Amino acid sequence: MILRNYPFEFIKEENNTLEFKLENENTYVKVFILEEDIIRVLFIEEELKLDRSWLVAPGMDDIPREGRARLDISPFSLPKYEYEVIDNKCIIETSKIKVIFDLNGMKATWYAKINGEEIKFASDRKTQAYNINQSLGKGPFHYMERELEEKYYGLGEKAGKTDRHGKRFRMMSVDPMGYDAEFTDPLYKHVPFYITRNQNTNISFGLFYDNLSTSIFDMGNELDNYHGLYRYYNAEDGDLDYYIILGPKVKDVTERFSWLTGKTIFAPKWSIGYSGSTTLDSKWNIPTSFLYDFCQ
């Protein structure tokens, strides 16, 4: 059910974090200003469902087996920023990003600050963007406006065209041996991240969801005239915890996402050599003794 009003109130600002609370409810929103070009939005209903993260490791070689504390933002630069709460809106600005939150539903509109201009590059759906108090169903939802000039790249290993616009994908790690390279979904990897590039403005940005649950990414497959054009993310469980990464170029987004999720761990030298597949080896009509000799 879509309700008209979800009034949030500004609670406090501390350590590059702005906190908001839904009036007369226990739903909170935290907005983290992490970098000049990275802002994070976290929805909490009463308490975090998972207080650790295994996906975010900014500039790190690795993270502990038990994960990182989800609310720990110490690895980030935490830049200077300005904010203002006025006329039922909260305006936050860094040197590169400006975002305006409508406190009725915490709907966000994002702007890139380029050469003295403020260019809109993303916006939440106006009718309702988030699953507040489970009003949209089960699990976290995030609905955004969609433009026909946008191209969507990413989501890890997926079948079909590189541009995901107009498609729907399920994010779940399975073992689809022999899959169809055009139609099969889901596939092996869980990568809840994609890049939007607008062909009119030439601005690109990344959207990354820190959530390990099975999820749906609808990139414009679903249509509903009540809402206009939109796209959405829906996970089966967990918290809605997302990062906006401004480019403005695709390569800029890719570099920042790679930094955000941690450095590449290089394999040891002893692992570089013969790589065999049991799927292939089991089909070879050769004696087992041959394989033993090869290993020696």
C-alpha cells in the first residue's frame, strides 16, 4: 500500500553523519558523507538486521573473517560539507555532489557539481521510493526514476546485452552449468552494483547495495502508469544500505568502486601454473596413473 505521507524529522549531525527519524515510529535514516564523490544512505527499522559488512573495504587489502562493523566509517576521508534543513527538505553539499532529501519519505534528488553547474543525475521515485514500515511488501525496496536516455552497466556476470536497460535480473549465486549466454538468469556471481550513464548529460554514477540477500534488479522491465518510468531494487531480507558514487565518467566510477570494495588480493606464486577442470578431466579417457605422474 502506498501512503501519502511519511514525515521524517532531522535528529542530529555528528561525525559526517546526518540522522533522521520517522515521526512516531522507530524507523531511522542515516546519511553518511564519506568522500567528495561518495554518499551513503542507510535505513534502519528499530535496529540493524546485520551489523557487519563483508562487501565494503575501502582501500583495504582484506577484512577480518568476522567482517567489518557496518557503522564504522573511519577508513573514509570524511570531507568537509555543508547542510541545511529548510522547508521540509534537507540539502547536503560536498565539492562534487549536491543531494536534496524530501523529508516526506526521504526521497532524494542528486546533482553533480561540474564547472559551476549543478546537473541532475538521479532521483528517487516521487510516488514512493522506499519500503517504509513494510508498506510495499517484504524486504527492502528502492525505487528510482528512469529515463530512456540512460544506459545501465554492471551487476556482475549476467547473460544478455551489456546494457541492462529494460531487463530484470535476479541476484543469487547458483551453478548454472551449460547456461544460455543470452537468456539464463541468475548466474554465478553476487555483485549488487551497476553504473548508470546518461547519454544526454554524459554523466555516469554508480549505485552499490551492501546486502548479501537474494535480490531483484528491475531496470525498466516493469511498467506502471501510476508511477511513470522507474527502476527498482528489492532484496529478500537485510538492510537497505546503498552508496552513490559519482563519476562523472564510467572509468571514474569503476575506479572508486574498486577502491570502495577493497584491493585485489594477488594469488601466491605457487598457484600460478597448470589450471585443470574436473569437469574436463573426468571426460578424458586416460589412465589415472597418467594424472599421478603429471602431478609429480
